[in-house]
Amino acid sequence: MAAKKRRKKRRNSRTAKPIHKRKRKLLKKKKRPHRKPKSKRQRTVSEQRPRTIGYVIPSCDISGGVAVICQHVNRLQARGLNMVLISMDQTLNHIDWFPQQKVPIITLEAASQLHFDTVVATHWSTAHPTLQLSADRKVYFVQSIESRFYPEGSAEYEAAKQTYRLPFIYMTEARWIQNWLLHNNGHTSIYVPNGIDETLFHPTEHIEPKRDKVRVLLEGPILNPLKGMAEAFRVVRDLDCEIWCVSSNGEPDPEYRCDRFFSHVPMEHMKHIYSSCDILLKLSHVEGFFGPPMEMMACGGTAVVGNCTGHEEYIIDGYNALVVPLGDEEAAKAGLNQLIHDPQLRLQLTQNGKATVQNWRWDATIDTLFRLFS
């Protein structure tokens, strides 16, 4: 009997599991709440904080370059990035001439106390200050080759040209600038072309009813000789047309022929001036992208332009505008006179201009910038 009990005890010891293994099995059987695993995209979005991007600008004054920057920063802010404008001008810290400008503006001194994900230089004078800021990445938005604004060999010329050798990520608004940066400094650059803001530029009511004469608009800062305003006034001097002028810097000389003059016009009011005119005469010597002719097209007009850099981005001679040799006032006069007296050609260019601007929206560029900064 005792032997039988010992054999049964040995069998039970071989088949029974250790206590710690039995507990582990019981724990495994406990059901846990079902949780759907996060996708990779969900993890990225939830864990990533909004990026802070600072654009360094030379001042808050009216200019085409600052207008383009305002398009960048306000549209990117609307997509969820933390955008900041950093002004090197200590006296002016607001941009009331650009509609719906909601991005905060701080001084360079205040920016020097902060850390950014990305900082962007936007003018040659902002390049070195941008490099001094604390940021993970530093970008140079080249809107023109600005050394050309100064006499060759001057201190400003050399200083501006030197900035294109600095260690930045480069981006630019025009193909010709891309080619220049590559061939002269070996920089590949990101292409972020300008667009047309259809909420700001579209046909609208006229400031004054059009009369029997064609109305020609001259646009640009009169005191900046590179904008060719003196040449434009000489071209229209003897032509059979009405002359309007817009300038953000300077007024027409008394000897200039000008029927109506506008100064420091807020951007949201420009569509009324463009829509009130038939032809824009723009004879700039230097441009980056050349915005005003596109704005004129969007408002239902056409243009006569000099063949400065940047016009080839979207202007086609005889299709959506007339292009004349740079500095050739007689050719500009002939082209403008032809448009004044040929309403059919004027209508054809105007219709093609409307078709052109349909292909130049901001969305694709802002997509590129969002990917870059995110």
C-alpha cells in the first residue's frame, strides 16, 4: 500500500506544473483592452510640434519683394506653421499695406534671443545677420542677383555678390536666377516661383470711367533709376493717350506728362488702378520675377515691357504682351503706339494674358515650401 502511494506521488510530481509557470499562464489569459495601433503618419503628426520659421527682411516698407514674402509667410501660417517676420528696421514694425497680414513681426535683436527650426535670408543685406541667428537650418531666398543694383566694383556690389558664396540652402523665384547661382557659384537651388493672388488682382470697378483715349499706366519707384521710370515718361511724352502713374518712392518731375498720380498705394487698392487702365508700360533695367505685368494681365490689361531678366518666366512677345529691347526708347514708343491704335491686337494680348495667369497660382509653391520647412 505504501509503495502504491509513493508511485502515485511520483506521477503527480512529473505532470504538475511549477507554481510560477501556472501563474504566468493565468496572466497570459487575462484579456487586455484592444487598441488599434497608430499608423506611422499618425505617430508623426501627433508627436511633431509646429515648426517655427523666421523670414529676415530688410524693412517693412512697400516693395514687391516684401509682398512676395508676405504671401509665403501668411499662407504657410494658415497651414499650421509658426511663422515670424524678423525686421532689421528698428523704427517700423508693421506692414499695413499688405492685406490680411497676420504674421507677427519682431526685431533682429529679439530674434537673436530665440531658436528657430529654419531662418530665411531674403535680401543680400540680411544674409550675414541670418547666419548669426540660432536655427537648425538656414535658407537664402534669392529674389534677384542684387549685386547688379550697384556699380560694378563698388563696395555694395562686392558685398552683395559675396553673399552668394555663403553656406545656405538656396531657393529662388526665377529660372534665370537658378542658372546664375549654379553657373557662378555651383549652388543648386529650390524653385519657388511667384504666383498671382486672385483675391487681390482681378478686374473690378474703375476709379474713373475710361474716356475715348487709351489709358497707359507707368508703375514703379520713380527715385530708383533701375526701374526705368524716367525712360517711360520720355516714351509717352508725345503719344496720343492718357497717362497714369503709381510710385512707392518719389513723385513725377513737373516736366513729366502725367494726368493722374498715386503714391504709396496699399496692395488691395492696386486692382482698381490696373482695371482703370489699358496698357502697362514697364521698362525696368533689373527684375527678379517681374510681378506688375502679371498683375496687369490678371486685371484685364496688357503690357509693353523691356526684355530685362525675369520677363521670360511668363511673358511671350506678341502673345500676351509686347517685348522691346532693353534701353531702346524708340522701340518702346513704337510698340506702345501700335497698341494704342490697334484695338484688335490689344484685345488679343489681353485675352491671352488672362489665360496666362491661370497657370500661375500660389498653391504649388506653398506646397514646396511646406515640404521644405516641415
